[in-house]
Amino acid sequence: MLIKDAIVLRLQQICRERNIRYNELANRSGVTPSTVYSLMSPSRRDLSVITLKKLCDGLDMTITQFFDDPPVSYTHLRAHETL
């Protein structure tokens, strides 16, 4: 699994748990809905740390908290992947 895929899984999990739609996440985070939808797309290969930080801010959590309760083990991800 790639890092980007694990991040998407985590975002989907959090949105499901909190009953947050992607448009609402975008509004809370100060990014466009198209940014959120495109990052969820399997065809998109990259994700910036700045975007992840904004999404975490919109979810009222730190990046550390985001990764502290992962649905997958991040230690098994490909190391060459960039956020």
C-alpha cells in the first residue's frame, strides 16, 4: 500500500465516524471541494503535507493525532512515496 492510499483510508474513516461529507471537510479546511475529491481518487498519486495539514485543521486534529490511530500499519508502506 502506498502512503497516499493509507492517508485516504484514514480520511475516509474519520469522515465516516464523524458523519462529515467531503464538501463539508473542504469548507472546514479552507480547500476547494475539488481538492478533496481529487485526492480521494485512486488516479491521483500525490498529496502535499500542506493540504494534509489543512485537512487535519478542518478535522480539529493534529497531524500526529491523524497518524496515531491508523486503520493500517504505516510501517509497511513504500518508503519512496511522498506526501
